[in-house]
Amino acid sequence: MNIQENVKNTIVTAINQGLVTAIENGELPKPNADMDIKSLIYPEVPKDTTHGDFACNIAMVLAKTFSMAPRKIAEAIVSNLPKCEDIEKVEIAGAGFINFYLTNNWLYSTLEAIENQGEAYGKIDLGKGKKVMVEFVSANPTGPMHMGNARGGALGDCLASVLEYAGYDVTREFYINDAGNQIEKFGKSLNARYIQLLKGEDAIEFPEDGYQGEDIAEHAKAFIEINGDKHLNMSENERKQALIDYALEKNIVALKADLEKYRIHYDVWFRESTLHESGEVKRAIDKLKENGYTYEEDGAIWLNCEKMGMEKNEVLVRQNGIPTYFAADIAYHMNKLETRKFDWAINVWGADHHGHVARMKNALGAVGIEPSRLDVVLMQLVRLMQNGEVARMSKRTGKSITLSDLLVDISVDAARFFFNLRSAGSHLDFDLTLAAEQSNDNPVFYVQYAHARICSILRLLKEEGTDVKAFSDVKVELLKEPDELSLLKKLCDLPEEIKMAAESLEPSRITRYVMELATCFHSFYNSCRVKVDDTELMNARLKLIDSTRIVIAGVLKMLKITAPEKM
RNA sequence: GCGCCUGUAGCUCAGCUGGAUAGAGCAACUGCCUUCUAAGCAGUAGGCCAAGGGUUCAAGUCCCCUCAGGCGCACCA
């Protein structure tokens, strides 16, 4: 049950009825028969609370249609509004706003909803059980994860949680790029380090475009410790393959471990190589051929993107017969949307891949899949700073800075919260030095502190024999201080916030919501005491803060952040 | 050159299908702990919403143009 939505519906119905009556009375002109006036009625929460609980601009919207002054229209509507016990008073203000002041009953019923639903409060049925896959991070398995993956991880994981709350059947997936060029490069790099370790630095030249990181040499060294030098006599291809098989598995295990530490658990780890082995890549290309979107040139097979209104054509199969990443990606999305029958696929990509979005969607259209079934959340890249300067390498270790390095300096709670503070589209500078120094300033502690404070009061009162009462035994109407009401209002907002976060694919809304909720609580805490002589009032406030505790804990759990009872 | 993203307080960012006086946090300043956790609260100050045009009763929000920054434009992924 979404209380706010119900209240809005009540108001829409009332306004609509007022309109209809006014038209019947002849106080307002008759609109065209095909005009759906009801759909134009949008009550919204005014920024300024003195403008009522909900405001509606319908009179201004209809001014032109009716050729009347907005205030006149508003007066006609208001004088014909049906009686409604939830509406305390209605005022016409400003240019023609109709402001609704409601009784507090709807706010009080929030406490009942929280009691009934517990930590599930806030869940809605926007998704109606539709199957959606969120694919995120999908970091290159040739090395450890960087700061961008840290942001993408927090973003994707929380987006998945938000969609779960919104009623979708969500699968989290990691796409392992264990095929293609970068694996080839990985193999060449490993091979070079392997030979250098056994036969000396000068025995083989390190590939120009190879992976320079120390982790490559470490893999080669560990490989030698296990297998000795027996691979030296094999063909280069056999040796490379053995090295790749060994190092890739190690890397994947490390990726899994790092992500688990970051509290991200995937339902599926999907390997690109399986798409090649199963023939799905070939089938995707055949399908494109069949539908007339391919042609051959210079010995390569091309996708005719110009035919789909795009500027540039793309290679699907190289001259050497090896399919491109793009071809595999088309097969992958066919696998998601056709083979595995997901209704909706969401990918979290770094903004540097934005050029790929339109191509991918068009390619889906070309194989007969509705492109709107794929959404891509583009995340702006993280620019890593250290001591106020742009940093590429960690000054401490000399290696590039990884997710695990980050988690040495700041807590998982702080990292997840920080990376979900801003919308995906905002460019982000991340100063590791500052983050480590000021981790106490991280707003996550502000929210956790609110939770701990509530727990502390509950503990104290419990020791004195006072427990939280059931909603039906509490005189909630005693809650009427401004800070009590704004806290109630904020609690009431959660389902609506979930809805907006899900619709806009912006989990950062929820992070900001829970901060605002904490603000409401802290204000309440400073202006109203819970432990007061008036037992009825104490019980009402106790109910209020316990409900707040449940909501904060629930939201933090959704974001996979701990909710400490003491700080 | 073409395309995508961004530009709002000193700094980092919100601003919901256009709505009433543009909001937070940090930094600065002033108050509030013998009473439930001061990791908190209340308040002051800080703005030509990058510049210019347009649409509208109404523009930070929509359209056009310019400027600045980031990122793309491979038989890489």
C-alpha cells in the first residue's frame, strides 16, 4: 500500500468531480469531448509547507482551453468540490494554485503500515514481477578492479536492490570477458614474463602493448612454482593457453572475493567464451545476415549501420575470421532477452562506452528484439585524486589503485554510501587522502548515528519497563509538533521515493532520502523528548521513533550498509 | 570536425511529468550538553542557476545558438 499515492488519488478524484460538477452547472465551459481532463490533474507536494500538504495547478493548465483567468477556474472547482473527511481546508493561492490542507490521519496511518510491513515497508509493485537483469562492473578479468569499478559496483548493486523493492524479479550478473583480443594480449604478456623468469630478461622482448602490471609477473612466478619449467618445451600457443587458463581463474576468484568483500553477490557469472563455444555468436551473425543487415568488404563481414540511420558501419567478423567484441555482445544480449527470456536488461557502463549504446540498441532491432528492452545506465568516470592531485598510481605501492586498496583506507559502509551519493551522470573526483582522513565526515555516519540514537532510547526505556506498543494501543493523534509531523511525512515518502528511483534508474535518490530522514529524526530529537511524564505522549513518540528505526534499518539493509545499535 | 555527458553558493552536489521566496552538506560566523548518544540541533552569511536568444500565464527545468570542461568517434573491449 502506497499511502501517498492513495491520498493523491483521493485529491485527483475530488478535483475531477469538482470540475465535472462545475461544467454541468455551467460555471465552466464544456471542453472538447476527446479531452481527458482527469489525466491533467497532478497534485504535488509543495516545497513550502505553508502552501498545504498538496497543491494542484490544474486551473492554470486549463486557463487557455477555457479562455478564463486561472483563479476564476480555481474558484469554480473549489466551490464544487465534494465533501471529504480527509481534507481539512482548501485554499486558492498565487496565480491559481489550489492548495489542500489535510487532516493528519494519512500521516498516522504510515505508522500502521510500517508496523504491518516491518523492513519490507517501502516495497511497491511497480515491476509486477517482470524479470530484469542488471549487469554491472563486468571488469576486465586480466587484472584487479579500479576505482570506476568501485562506483559501478555500488551503483549497479543498489540499482538492483531498488528494482527489487519496486517489485521486479532481479538477477545480478557479471559478464566475464574471457575471450577476444585482451585475453590474447594477456597470454602474450604472461608468456613473456614466463620466459623472462626462466631464461633471463633479454630472452624475449616484452610485447609493446602488453600488460605492464606486476600481477602478470606474479602469476608467471606462481605458475612456475607449481609446474616447473615443463611448459618451456611446448609450442607457444600451448604454453600461452596453459598460462591463461591458470591466471584467468586466479583473477576471477580474486574478483569474486573482492566483490564479496564489497558486499556484492552475483546470481550469475557469465562467460563470454561460452557464447563462442555454443555457436551463439555465429547464430547472431547468421540472423543479421538473414535479415539483410550485413555485407562483405575487404574480407570482413560488416554490419550495415548506415542502413539503420547511423553514421558508421561496424565490423562483425574480422578479415582473420575472428568475430569482434561487438558480435559477441549482440549474441550476449540475444542470450539475455531471447534465450533466457529476461523482460528487461539493464547495463551499467562507464561513460567512455557511450558510443556503443546506440549501436547495441540498433543491432537488437536488426535481430528482431525491441530495443527498448535494453537500457544502459551511463556512469561518468571517477577521477582519482591523491593529496589534491590527479593520481594514476598509488603513491604507497607504486601500483595502480584498486578496490581492495580503497577498502584498506575506508570502510565498506563509507565507500558504498559515498559512491551512491551522486547521480550516475555526475562527474566525480575522488580524493583518497581526503576520504581516508575525513571518513568521519562521511554522511553515512550521520545516518547510522540516527539509528544508534534511537536504539539507545529504546534500550533505556526498555530497562525501565516501557516497550513499544502496538499501533492500535497508541494515541498517535498526540503527535502534532512540527518536527513530529515532518518526520512522519518523511516516513510516508519512502514508497514514492522507491518509485521515482526505479523509474529514473537512480539509486542515489534513496541514499539522499535516508539522509533526509536522518535529518528529520535529529531535528525531532532536539526539539521533542521521548521520555516524558505524559505516558500517552511517550508511547506515541516511542512508536514514532521505533518506526523511524525500522525504516532506516530497512533502507540501509537495502543499500547493504550496516545499522549499528551503538556508536 | 561529428556525437554523448557536465556547467546551480568559496568547494562537493540536490532540485521529481515546467509552478509560488532556487535547497542540502563541507568551509566561515553566532548560539545550544547537571535531563533519552553534541558523530547532533538551531541560526547568520553566501546566487545574474556559464553567456545570449526563443516558447509559455509561468523556465534552473523545454527549444536554438555560443563558451568552458570531461569522454567517445579501431578489423580494441
